[in-house]
Amino acid sequence: MEAKTPLYQTHVDLGGKIVDFADWLLPIQYAGGITAEHMAVRTAAGLFDVSHMGELLLTGKDALLNVQKLMTNDLSGMYDGQVKYSPMCNEDGGIIDDLLVYKLNDEAYLLVVNASNRQKDADWIKERVFGDCVFEDLSDSYAQLALQGPKAENIIKKLCDAEKLPVKYYSFTESMEVAGLPCLVSKTGYTGEDGYELYTAAENAVTLWEALMQAGDEEGLIPCGLGARDTLRLEAGMPLYGHEMAEDITPFEAGIGFFVKLNKEDFIGKKALLSKQAPERVRIGLELLARGIARQGDAVLLNGEKIGEVTSGTMAPYLKKAVAMALVEKGRLTEGDEVNLEVRGKLLEAKVTKIPFYKKGD
């Protein structure tokens, strides 16, 4: 059954093109199109409804021990109000999900998980909770909005006490008012730009959305859908679960090995990952040299030999060129090398390039 976020009718009223994404009815774009939305985030600001994401809470004296056991990253030194990114792996070292961990206090950690993995993650965690620790799935009670772009700070400051806004990247203020509504405000995002993610009670979603849109009107703020969210993250070289990450892909293969701390105490997947630090395949960036767009599953060929597959591809609106990420055999390619991509029966030339393709300030 398809689910709707609290903002579903708002998206319909705004002319959003609604699609089924991970069993959620969400806008893929609005009337102006994906490119316009993408460029708004790069140059001004965009507002995304990401209420389909999951929020899972672990509380109790053993909450930290539990998150340490579940996550590959080391969460022991976090301060209250800090966010950390971490893969969560299975016993074989494959990625169950990648998520954000919010430390509320010493006995409370909020885990924000991908919508497509919400139930899987909840079941996985619930079955493994131990000691003095309580697991709660709070997803249905939260709405989450992402305000992204260089004008995001100017916009949100109109609606809140600016001194309470989080300053550091990957930090948050647990309790503050935005447009008079209680919110958790996080300096995070999935676009490669500055911005904020706002968590509020589901019943406040429409009011908060409308207040942000009104405050951002003169700043060029526009509503954005899933299409621009994907092109922005890909242009910024950010991996996406189900593409660059999966249960048969390790963090080392996905290029997020930095978030695996093998020197910390035991965690799920550690034994397997100790033996997989030298992966047989790696994530690379590709720039297409011929007209066309590569898609997930397209073969990467070196001198006619298949050495890997594309995981994501798009036309990058800001860069005005087609880019892709791929998993390929390690050691076969270096930056600047040329390969062929088998795209819908045709061979397209591409060259290996750095990830991220776009970096704020470039």
C-alpha cells in the first residue's frame, strides 16, 4: 500500500508530479522541472519534503553500547547535539543501510534511516537490542523538511532565534522554534550545499512548509522533488543506498571506508571487514565524452572487457555534462583513463574523473 507524507496534498496543490518511491507517493518534480529545481539549490535555495525517512530512537543506560555494536563508525566521543554518519553492516560486512546518528544525550540516540530500509532497519535493530536499552520507531510521528542552498540560512533566520541555529556542519539544536513550531534543526543535507534539515511533529508539517516558502519567496526558494534530490547528490558524489551501497557491497568497496573504525570494540560485521580492507572492486567517477546518459547496470568496458557496472548516472545540470559512478575491478583504472559504457546497446566513451564532481565553492 502506498503511503503519503503529511505534505501529500500540498505537493498535489503545487502541481507536483507524484510517483511511487519506496511505497511512498512523493513529487519527483514540479512544473518548472528538475533542472530548474537543481539550479535553485545551487544558486539560491530549495525545499524538499523528506518525511518518508525513518526515525528510530534508542534510549537507556546502554544506548551507546547498542549503537556502537550496530554501527561501524565510532560514536563514543560524540557531544550532545552532534550528528555522525555511519554505515550499518551485516555479519558479512555488507551494508544494511547508511544512516545519521544524532546524540540527544548520553542515554538517547536518534537514528535517521533511508525510507526504503525503514522496516528492515527497525527489525534488524529491534532483534539485537540488549541490556538497558529501549527501541522505538518514531517515524510516523515525525515530518522532515530539508531547506538547502546558499540562501537557506537567510531564510530560516527570518523564522527563528538565529542564535539557537546550529553552526557546525553535522550538529543540531534539539529543541527550538521555527515559525513558532517546535523543531529539531540539523545542519545537514544531501545536496552538496549548505542547509538545514528540520524535524517537527507530523501535524505541523504543512504550517512549517508554508512558513518557509513564504520566508524564502524573495530569496528565490522553490519546492523541489526527488528528481533534483538525486541529481544534486550525484553531482556532489554522494552514494545512494540501492545504487552504490547494498547488502553485498562493503563500505570499502562503496568508498566510505573512512566511516569504518576497526580499532573500536566489536561491532556487527567487524570480523568480516577486517579481512576485506583490500576490496576487489572500488567506486569511481566517470565523465561521459559522448552524448548520452549512463544508468545503473550499464557495463563498464576496458578494451572490450567488462570490468564493472554503472551504479548511478545523470546529466549534471550545474556542470552541464553527463556523469556517472560505477563499481569496477580495483587497480584497472586511474584518473584520466578512458573506457566504454554499454548504454542501451551503444558504446559511449567516458573518462575516469575525481569524485565529487561538484564541490561547493568550486
